[in-house]
Amino acid sequence: MMTLQEMSDRLEIQDLFARYSFAIDERDWDALDGIFTPDAQIDYAETGGAKGSFAEIKAWLPGALERFPMFQHMVATTKLNLAGDTATSRTILFNPMVHRDDAGHDQVFFIGLWYRDRLVRTADGWRIAERYEEMGYTHNVPHMAPAPDLSPADGGIPA
């Protein structure tokens, strides 16, 4: 039987994942400050994105996602391992996206992946300290240029 603390932790972490999804989908980059620890490490590389510190990824996201006029991050089915003030998790993400090409044509495609996270309880609640995107599958992905990386030569920020 779960303790009240475990139930509370699970609900707070579920809410954390939902807030992440809404922050990304609404392009509310500052909302990410309440989701990640300031020293978080984020790795989207396996799914075609960048890898870096929270500050680097937060600065990278607006440019990397501008060619997608719409997307939805739908998280479900979390395998959560709580250990006091820390936790690890693996969560399913279903991510339909719309890509707009240079001619203005839109194409819907789908990505299925897992978030592998390390979480910590802070004075302000649970936060993601490490996030890794693990590729599952794609469907109907259009031909597109790779996402920018974090280097200044590609219009990113210095690593």
C-alpha cells in the first residue's frame, strides 16, 4: 500500500510532466524554469535534437521548434522509482507534429519516444535534474534539415 507521501510525490511528478508538455506546446520557455533544476542536463540528441545544459537547451528550443507551427506532447504511462528525495522514471511520449516547409506546405508526422528522467525534490517541489529522450518510432517524417546544434556556427549559442 502506498503511503500518503508516495501518493503525493507521484501526483506532483505527474503534474510536473504535464507542465513540461504544456510549456513546450505553448512555447512558454520561461515556464521551464519551474520544471528543471538550474543545473539540469538535457539530451535530445537521439531524437534529432541537441544535448546540453538547461540554459543552453532553453535558449535553443525557440529556434529549433520554429519550423513546426503545431505539436502536442502527450505523456502517459510512467514507470517511476521513488527513493526519498530523488526518483528515476521512464515515461511514454506520443508527439504528433506539423512541419512547415520553405514553400509553406504543412505535413503531419508522429514520433513515439520515452523520456528517461532523474528527478529531485527541491524546496520548490519536484524538478527534472536530467532528461534523456530515447527514440521509439517515427511515422510520416518529412524531409527536413537537421535541427540546429548549440554551436555558434549553426546559429546556436556557445556550448
